[in-house]
Amino acid sequence: MKLKDILTLGIKGVSERKFRTALTVLSVVIGIAAIVALTSLVSGISASISKSLESIGPTAIFLTSSSSHIFTNADIAEIESLPNVSVAIPIIRFPANITTGGVQQTVTVYGISNSVLSNALGSINLYSGTTYNDSSLPTALIGYDVAFPTSTQSTPSVTINQPVYLTEHIPGEGTKSITLISTGILNQYGSSLLVSPDTSIFIPLQNAISITGKYSYNIILVEAKNTSSVPALSSLLKNIYGNGVGILSVEALASTVSSIIGSISVLLGSIAGISLIVAGISILSIMMVSVTERTREIGILKAIGFKKKDVLILFLSEALIIGLLGGIVGVGIGAGASYILPSLLSGGGGTGAGATSGAPQAASGGSAFAGRSSAGGGVAIANSPSRSSSSSSISSSSFTPVITPGIVIIAIFIAVIVSLLSSLYPAWKAASVDPVKAIRSE
């Protein structure tokens, strides 16, 4: 038989049983859509995290203080004297509550020198204004979600060169009010594992020292001279400080995140694979019913000269058409679902940069590299570790699903293979039908 004739008969056989074919195709669509949606979502999350880590740089090592050890200028000098250390950057971090429009939300305030701010952020992207100068002047660089507390805002709540009022609560000493002048607003960065620019306020280091009243730091960002020296430098810092501080390198974190995401991908792939197994069983049962109903037709085909392999190929061609239809439609639905799901999941509580900074907890003392914070905006700030109520409309997803040609091709290929394998036995059974008995069967 010619290929054209096989395809024509296959399409005719499928089209004559529209409802049954639609159900069979639907079973394939569900499995393929699940695979495409889950795979693209995991790939998107992985790409977002990798981009966040890469922006900071693979040579970065974060040290966080604990109740048993605080960092001083002596620590900075000692770390910079170590081999393969390019620079040691002191940072002061503390949480703060922000009230705007009657809504309280938690942000994180970072005291860091402007000259090394790009080391912590990866790059400085401004929405408006400029960065602050390295001085004791009360100036501040405002995160995007702080300036735009709701997603529907077209203008920022914080105005450049206007005061932002900060009230710091000191246990046992009461409170003191500090006035900061906003010099600029950062552009939207998205989610971050270590420092969340969108939900933070950055101020000069000297100003942070004045506010806290302490000449000590709770974070040190260490830059290694090259990536190859990061593991050895991390081990050396661990030997020096022991369990007294939290030590985490971007390289190690990236490796851990990659391993976790890989495990999640396998798990989600297995779950999606179950739906394909169900689809295969569905195809097998439906094709078996089709063979039984078409026994007389098969007998007539053999009587007019169809060989055993021709009948086999005919039924497999129908399975091929079902697999292709299911694969193509499944890819389209899966791609759409991968973009809709993040918005649905974030609709209840605001995931992404606007909900939490997502910073990992340090190994000791329970501190985090980036303060866990809700996005917000406003002018009245009170230093408090408690989380206030937040608006659910602040942020949607902070990552974009990644759908590559490879995912599309593999998904369609899987759909076709599952359909063909599931139809192999019914096709063989149809090809083995005795034409005489088949014609007499009805």
C-alpha cells in the first residue's frame, strides 16, 4: 500500500468514529498537557533562580552573624587579609514595618555603601532618581514594591527628594524617629534568594550605624577572586568562625537549588507520566473495541487483497493520527496552563517578590540573608520583626514559564509513541483475523 492510501484510510477510520476518537485524543491531551505545563513551570522557576544567583555572581559568599558572634571592622580586616579574597563588604540589615493607605507591610532596610551596592544587587537598575552618596546623610534608595504598594498604581507613593519617616524601636530604650530623603527608586528586579531589592530600602552604611547606634554588622558579603577558589575560601571561613556564623556561597546554593529542582522535576514528571499510562490503557481498550466492531470490515479488506501487514499498518496509522492530534493539542493546552497557573496560585496571597523575599535561613541563629518581607510602600516605618497584613494585589508570579522547542518535540514524540505502543496489540489482533470467519461474523 502507498503511504497516501494508508493515511487516507486512517483518517477515514478515525473520522467515522468522532465521539470515540475525541475521547481517545482527550486522554492523550491530558497527559501531554500535564507534562508540558509542569516541565515549563519547573524550567521557569529554575531559570528565575539561576538568573537571580548569577546577577550576584558565582564568587559571592555571604556571612551572617548570630547571637554568639557579631562582625566588626576587625573581622573585615581579617577576612580581606585571607588568600583569594577580593573584597569584604559590611552590611547592616534590620526589618521595618511600612504603613501606607492604612495597610501595614514589612520590608527590610539595608545599610551598605553605595560604591559596593552593585555587588549585592548584581546591577543597579533605576526607575527614577539616583543612588545615594557614601556619607552619613539620611538618604535612601527605595525598592520598587515599596514605592508601588499596589499593582494598579501608575505613580509611586514615594516621591524623589521628599522625606520618608522611619521610627526605630530599641528594646528597653523606646523609639526614635529618623527622617530619610529618597534619592531614587529601583526598577523591578523580581524574586531573589539572597537580597530582595523590590521589598527593601537601601541607605548609606554610616547612616545605618547612626540609626542602630552600633558599630557592628550582621552581614558580610565576601567576594572571592575567582570561582575556583570559592570552595576553599568557604572552608577556610568555616574553620575560622566555626558554627558561630552562617556561611553560604552562591555557588553552593546554586548547586543545591539545581539538585532540588532536578528532584522536583523527576517527581512531577512521574506524576504526569501516570496520566499518560492511563491514556495508554484507554487507547488500548478503545482500539480493542474498535477491532471487535470492525471484524467484518477487516475480513472484507483481506478478501480484496489486503495483506496482514497492510491491516497492521492501517490500525497503527489511526493510532498515529490520534497521537499526533493529542500531542499537538496537549502542547497548546499545557503551554497555556503554564502561564495561567502561576497567576491563579498567586492570586490568593501574592507570591513572588511582593510576598516574601524568599531568602534562605542561615545555618546559625535563625537569621536570613535577606529579611523576609512583604512588599509595601509608604512613609511611616517602624522597626518590628512582626509581619503585618498585606495586600494580595501586590504581585503576581515572579517567573516566566520556559517552553523550548525541545519540550514541544519531546511531548509530541511521547504522545505518538504511547499511542502506537498501546495500539500495537489491537493492530496485531486485527491483522491476524481469519477473513472467512470475519465475513461470516455478521
